[in-house]
Amino acid sequence: MQTVRHSEQTLRTALISNNPALVSQYEKLDTGEQRLMNEAFQPASDLFGPITLHSPSDWITSHPEPPQDFEEFFIDPFRKKPSAEKCSIYIQCIGSLGNTRSISEEYIKWLKGYCEAFFYGLTVKLLEPVPVSATKCSFRVNENTQNLQIHAGDILKFLKKKKPEDAFCVVGITMIDLYPRDSWNFVFGQASLTEGVGIFSFARYGSDFYSSHYEGKVKVLQKKSSSDYSIFDSYCIPEVTSVLLLRSCKTLTHEIGHIFGVRHCQWLACLMQGSNHLEEADRRPLNLCPICLRKLQCAIGFNIRERYKALVRWIDDDAADAPGVTPKHSREDRVNLPKPVEAFREWKEWIVKCLAVVQN
């Protein structure tokens, strides 16, 4: 295992900058917010630690890219910024997210609530869910894993056409696996930062996707025509668990972060780290490091204390009392389902520590 460590001065400059105007901007922040962000360059901090690399296949090793400090983010002329006219994040569900209508509806509400807390200050809206056929996308069966896949690029074109006037961005979410082109095996997601659209799949986050017993395997793809989407009438959907919800929240906020112009983080352990595989994605924390937190705060203008409180409320509201799988209900069952947040408990404890620093 390798640890990526930066000097205190390097981290201080990445966070605050040497630009007098940006230094002044930082000094105008709330004292508690500065105290929290300064943890970035405290060697003994128990809130923010260095990045650890576990194998040569990890993102930083296999995808070398220049780091982005706050100043580079701030002066980026191509950075997409919310405005008074375009300040809404839209979520478009493609296909069902759960084995029943009730579970699917609750799942997307949980994701909406999480995004509202994470991107505190922006409005998050839901577009009416659509079946795969509505997108007119290409699809295939993966020759390696034998599971259904839909074409990510085609979905992006569909989302671009559906983008509302007040949208900062539109993100599609699906439980169906994605592929970007015929030569690729799969992709977790794809986005057009200039257009403000993205599509992300949670299919591979199910507990049994990589097992030999995976129920979503399709031996032969039989379709009467290019417009025959009947095979998606009964595609395999993973059961909703706390881990699936955590992975979904992590992916959704990471990818929307990119639409704000936040590039992959190479400073500290952070949500915005790149990931090449599920194991690496699971190691990536839910939280932003101070450098990326300042970038997002600059873009949105939230109060860090209030944002953390909103995240704690999301974890606590309508939470399930005990670990487990969301129960199956009939399609007519309209009861509110308990939100499976046991996988978020450790992160809640971390947020409470951050609140203590901000409010001290």
C-alpha cells in the first residue's frame, strides 16, 4: 500500500491560494468554517487524511492527470456555474430502480433528498420516470457478463433534449448497466460537462452482480426490431440495501461534482477521487476534503454548518431501525418504506465531529 502525502505548505496553497484576492476571500469566511478547512494541512487531523493507493490499477496510478487546486478551479473559464435562472438539479429515472413501484419511488426520493442536502442551497427536482424505450437508445448483451446494457451516449442525447429551462444540470439514473461504445466492456457513468447532462448506472453496485448466480444474465438477445424493447420489461434489478444506497449516493454526488467543474481530487481522501473499480470506489469516502469543499461552497454559496446539519437530518429522517433489505411490497402498496441508512452511521459520526469544530 502506498500513501500519497503532500507537505503542509502545498495543502495550504491548494486550499487558500497565493493570490491576494483569493486569500482575502478565504479570510472573510466564517471563523468556524476556516477552522474546519484548516484541518486540511494539520498533520495530526483525524478528520482529513492522505490518499492511500492499494494497487497499480488504482485511479491515480493508472490515470495520471494534473491536480486542480482552488485557484485553478476558480479561474477556469469553462467552469459551469449555477445562476438565478438556472439553479435546479434535475434527476431523470430511466427504468425502475426497485423491484416494485413503491420501492422505486422511495429510492428516487431518498436520492433526491440526499442531493438536496449535499448540494445545499440548490433545488433538486424529479422528472417523470421513463421506460428505456422512451430514450430510443441502442442496447446489447455484454459478451463477458451476459447482462443487458444500454448505450450511454444515446441516453445523453435524450437528456439534452429534455433539459428544462431552469436546469443547472440533468442527471439520468438507472439500474441497467451502461456501455459508451462497442469496444468498451462497460462504464459506470458518462457526462457532458458543457451540456450539463450525465447518466449513471447503479447496476454493478448490487451485492450479487459479479457472482456466478447473478439473475440478470441473458443468454441470447432476441428482438424483433431495433425498436423492440420488450426485453426490458423484466430486467434484473438488485435488491435495495443500505450499501447499495450508499454507493448510489456516492456516485451521484461525485459525478454532479464534475458538472460543477470539480476535477478528480489528488490532495486528500475525498469523494472526488477517481476510482477504477468497485473496491476503490468503496474506499473513497462520502465527504469532500476541505479543498473540494471550498470549491463547491464557492460555486453554490452554502453555509458549511447548515449543510452538515442537513446531511445529518437526511440520515436520521425516516431511517430504518435495524439493518436489512428493503422489503418487497405489492405494486399497489403505497406505504412509506424505512430508509436503510445503517451504512451511513459511521459517516454521521464524522459529520458530528466536523460540526463540533465549526461550532466551537
